[in-house]
Amino acid sequence: MENEDLDELMVCRLDQTRKTVEPCSIVIFGASGDLTARKLIPALYHLYKEKQMPPKFRVIGFARREKTDASWREELRQALDQFSRTKPVDDKVWQEFSANVFYCMGEFSDLEAYKKLGKQLDSFGDPQLRNNLLFYLATSPSQFGEVVEQLYKADLLHKDESKGWQRIVVEKPFGHDLASAYQLNTELTRYAHERQVFRIDHYLGKETVQNILMFRFANSIFERLWNRDSVDHVQITVSENLGVGQRGGYYEEAGALRDMVQNHLLQVMSLVAMEPPVSLDAEPIRDEKVKLLKSIRPLTPEDVAKQVVRGQYFAGMVDGKMQLGYRQEAKVKADSNVETFVAVKLLVDNWRWSGVPFYLRTGKHLPLSASEVRIQFRPTPSVLFAAQCGNKLDPNALTLRLQPNEGISLRFNGKVPGTSTSVRPVRMSFSYNSEFGAYTPEAYERLLLEAMAGDATLFIRRDEVEAAWAIVDEIRKGWEGKPLTNREFYSAGTWGPMAADDLLAQRGHVWRNPQPVT
Ligand code: BG6
């Protein structure tokens, strides 16, 4: 049998029983915003192009500005030309798709506007398009409560889902601390059931992040090494080449800890470290993630001083170009203490990971944009090669490259050919591109599809978001009233402040920086 036939036979489809997506209407609140133009409409267009949208659907943009259906479609078309992942945009497909796109002008606080929205939905003349509703809240979190309340009052949202189904998709930031996240959750669940709330973390929409569970639990060789007996430590790096750019205003309120660690990094960590779920359904997977987050050892302010490093970039060269320091960016205070870099050592107090440090780091204006998980295995015993080579004998490591250059590589030692006995690290590599071709759907395509299908696996549950905030709150408490010190600044274009290296050096570890794609 040809290899390819074998591959075909070996594909195990886990979603054979996946329910088909029923006809529905997607209502986007905050339709004039950046997210709609950059992500949501391009994602829906591609889903349509790839015949993944339900047989019947409508998209309604709800926002304050005065627009007609035609002018909104025109605006979206221009944005699509710019942001579509496939270019040029297929005109015929766009015409067909955009015939389903409508605009509803209204204030979020005005009940009448919601009633108008209801009439618009009635006018589609189809009970499924009228009652199966995906409300996408691309708004500021301070408006979540109000929108949900008005939807309920306008008879568009039913907690018991007595008429069709209604779901609410919310974007980050989901609160700015545990108390505000709790408050938001309370507001949302006053009018909607928790199972109707879909909290986005776009990292979960990435193929490589989803593959973490497949990699761990569909293979027998790695999982048995996945514990304190074999793993020395884990490094999770999400580095970004860009600075805060035009988002200074938002960033001043957020900082790297809230913007990246609370969500993306802790999500990746929980997938890497969680126990096997009892099934692949949404709740068992989310139960395990919550359990993991709750096993992370709480940090006292003294621990924060020892285990967390923050940093802020000053002017420096990135890719051969001089970049402004954070304090010089638009809408940033000249004496801002907001962190653009965080490195943290977390310990997990459970049977599997006791004593294994998890180092997480993220930052803006680092040398390159890359997200990686590195599982560093324990060194070999100090006999034979290790005795002779000392720390020149690199311990084995497994690197999951989440982006770019998506793939996985295993580093091990091999004999250098020749008469002398020398050993050096070599690599076994898997690349998504060479194995599967350049299939790179945007995270939002997958997430919108899952939300329409009602599968919450890739969304964050209430207790999960709260557990993550509890960790971040402890860190913020440790920083309270402490302005940045000189040791906490780094030049744009470097791998963060020196203190981040010292953090690992405490245990004899070093950061392994992602390599540029060649
Ligand atoms: C967002 C953050 O959630 O993630 C941004 O708000 C960050 O600051 C972005 O740049 C990174 O996402 P990605 O998919 O480019 O790694």
C-alpha cells in the first residue's frame, strides 16, 4: 500500500458526530470598530467561501454611527481588501456573502433600537434566522451588562433558550482584576445562562495551540515523560517584535500582565500542564484547565519580588530601525510605570509537576515575534558523556513552535561523524507547512464556527477566567506602589531586562530564545 493511502486510513476524525451549524443570525455590537473590519468580517467571508457557514445566515452590524446597509457593505469590502488572508478577494463570493449583511443603527442604551433589531430579524421571515442568535459583543466590557439587559428586555435573549438558541460572545479584556471579572460575570449571567456565554481567547483558535492536547494525548511516547520525573523545567515564550503602536491608551490600562499573561500565556500553560480530561467534551477539558490553574502555587508579595520580573522598553533598534521608548509612545504617560515585559516563575503544586518551574515570558519590542513552548528534560546522570562534557552536553528538549514556522522539534545529542568522539545536539523536526501544506485559517474563523455550533471547548469558562485573574492579582499586589527601577528597563530590540536572565539563573537555567525563521 502506498504511504499516502496509509495516511488516509489513519486519519481519525473526532468530529464525525459534530452537529451541523443551524441557520442563524450573527449580530455584531460595536460594528464600526477595528475588530469587525480586521477579524470578524474576514473570518465570516472565509467561512462562507469555504462553505462552512450554515445554509442560511444573516450578519447584522449594530452601532451608533449612521450608515445604510449599502454603505456598511462598501466599508467592509474595503477593509476586506486590506485584511483578507487570501488575496485578491473573490468578487463573486463577496457579492453573495454581502447580500446577507445588514446594518442596524442604535445606541446600546436605547431599548427602542433593540426592538428595531427585533423587527429586522422578523423581516427575514424564517424562525431560525429570527431566534438562533449569536450576539458578538465587540464593545468595551463596560457595555456588556447594558447590552445583555436590553437584549433580554427586547425579548431577544432567553435564558432558558425556549425559542431557538442565543449565545453571547465576548472579547477580552474580560475585566481588569478578579473583582471586575466577577462583576462582569454576574452581569452577563443575570440574563444569560453560563452555557450561553462564550469568552474568547484567540490563542485557543490557533491550530498549534489546539494541537497541544492531540500531541500529548494521542501519542504514547511523550505523555509518559510529561512529569516531574523527566521534565526539568518548562519555558513558555510569547514575544512580539512590535511595540504598542497606536494602542498606548489601552495599554496604559492593561500592561503585559493583563494583556497577555492573564489570558494567552496561562491558557497555553494550562493545556501543556493539565491532566488528561475524561473526554474531549468542553466541560471535562475546561474542568482540567481550572484544576491546573488552581494548583499554581499562590504568590505572596515576597515571592513576587523573587519570582516575577517586569520590564519596560526604552528607545532602541528593532530590525535595523530606531524605535521610540514606551514612555514616548502616543497616549502614554511620560513617567508611566506600565510593564511591556513580564517573566514569571510559577510552581504547580500537584503530583505531576511538584518542583518543576514553569517560566512564562512575554514582551513588546523584543527581537522577533514568536510563540514557543519548550519542555526541557532533565540532564543525563553525570557518568559517561556527561562526566566528560559537563554542561556542554545539552539536555534533551522538545519545542512546540506555536507561531510562526509552526511545528515541533526534538533536540537530542548525536555523535559528530569522524574519528574523534564528539557529541553535539541535533534535531528531529516536524513542520506544519511541509506536512500539511500552507493551511492557515485565522483563529477567528474556527472560533466563530465553534460558537455558531455551540461548542464551548475553545472558550473560557467563568471559573477559568476568575482563577487566572486570582494569579494575576497577586502579582499586581506585589508591584503595588513600586515604581520601575533601572534594572527593569530594556532596550527595544533586546530580550528584556537582565533581571529576566537572573530569574532563571537562580536554578541554573537559561532562556532559550526562539530563532528567526530562515
Ligand atoms: C492580543 C493582545 O490579545 O494578542 C495584543 O491584546 C497582542 O497586545 C496580541 O499583540 C498577540 O496576538 P498574536 O495572535 O499576534 O500572537
